[in-house]
Amino acid sequence: MARFWFFFFMLWATIAVGSCVIAPAMGWWFPDPGKALSPFGTQIDDLFHLILVITTATFIGTHIVLGYVLWKFGKPHAGKGWFTHGSHNLEVVWTIVPAGVLLFIALFQMDVWARFRVKSTFDREAMLAPLAEVTARQFEWRIRYPNPTRKFASQKEVDDWLAHPQPDDLYTVNDLHAPLGRPVVIHLRSEDVLHSFFLPHLRVKQDAVPGLIIPVWFHHDAAPGTFELVCAELCGWGHYKMRGQLTAQFDEDFEKYLHDLAQSQFDDGVAPQVAEK
């Protein structure tokens, strides 16, 4: 039993590191690891991997030290116990080093988060041509598009549209469509509780906060397709079924989708009359 705790802790540390090594092959990772479908997503992956390397090195280093202590001092001895207040120098080192690592991470990620969070860095054309307003509610995503013929000349006009829905707006539920190859902006709000708008394949996540309208931008630059849109905030009993989809399309297909949506929404069921000659 003298070496029990050494083998116990080293076993679980080995299992933890081994699990991380085989995680990508087993699918225990981001969707499509290393293949984010947006430029911003690639930067998020880089930050994630940087932090993973730092934490892995820290984990392995501390367990090497732990293993050394357990191996050397884990066996029984008949000598008198020795009490110490510790080492002032060591305490200074293990305070300064983690603080330095955290400061490095904070400074390293500032540009990436500024691009995603600071409105002044958003693409101006995308801000003046909002893709949609997305309203989270228990338990669905309600999507309101401006009519394709509507053009906004200023941010004030965009704000007025957000504040006052128009009769010609287009609506869907859990089905967000977006054009490929350029930045787009949605405006996110919540009708009831906290939700979280999450596009895992694009690495885009933003809380929907009651009382706030929050602009969110993303840029899908991969092939067209349909991708998950989920709520990443526990928002009630139906949280598990609050799922939608993002359909990324070429510009012409997106315009056709809006045109078809308008025709379907404003169809009164009466066939147009053909004038008799």
C-alpha cells in the first residue's frame, strides 16, 4: 500500500491525457475539428487550442511533481514528522507565473473578441443591411426578415425597423437562411428568459438577454449546406428541443428563398384573374 496513492493518481492522469489524445478520432470535439466554417471560427479554434496546450502542459507538470512527492514521501517511516510554514520564494513563483499566463491569454485574445463583440469593428455594409431579427422564446427561434425590397440608408432606419415591425416583413420559425461569402448581421433578442444563440460549426455564440437587442455578425465562407442552430443556455423544461437550422446559400438561391417566402406568406389563396380579350 506504500505506493497506492502514487499509482492511483498517475492512473487517472494518464487516462485523462489519453482521452484528450483520442478525442478527435472519437468525435468528442468541436464539429469538424480544425475546420470551422468561418474566418472568425478559425480564430476561435486557434484560441481554444492555445489554451488547451497551456492547460495540458500545466496539468502534466503538476502531476509530475505530485508523482515525485508521492513516490518519495509516500512510504511509511518511523521518523518524527517535520512541520514547515513553506517557502516564500515558491509562493511568489506560483503566484507570478499563473498571473503572467492569464495576462498573456487576456492580451492575446483581445483582437479576436473585439472583432466579434465591439460594434465599431463590424462590417458597415452588413450593419446597414441586417439579415434578420432573431427572437428567442421558450422554446423556438422566431425569425423576421426585412422585405427584400427594403433598403436602409442609416443606422437610425435600422433601429426604427427593429422597434417597429413592418407589414411586409417576412417570418419563419427555426429556419435561418444566410448568403455565403460575406459578413451578415442578425439582431438577437429574447421574449422571455436568457437564451444563447449558438452556431457550433461557425463557433458563434451570443446570449439573448431580455430587454436588449444585440447585433451578432458571422461570415460563412464554406460550401452551401444546412447546419445546426441550438440554444446553449438552460432555458426551461423544453430547452432540449430548442433547435433550428442555418441554411447557407449562394446569393441567387438566397434571393429566390426570400422571394418564395414572400409569395407564400402573402398568398391570399385567390388565383389572379386573367383579363378577357
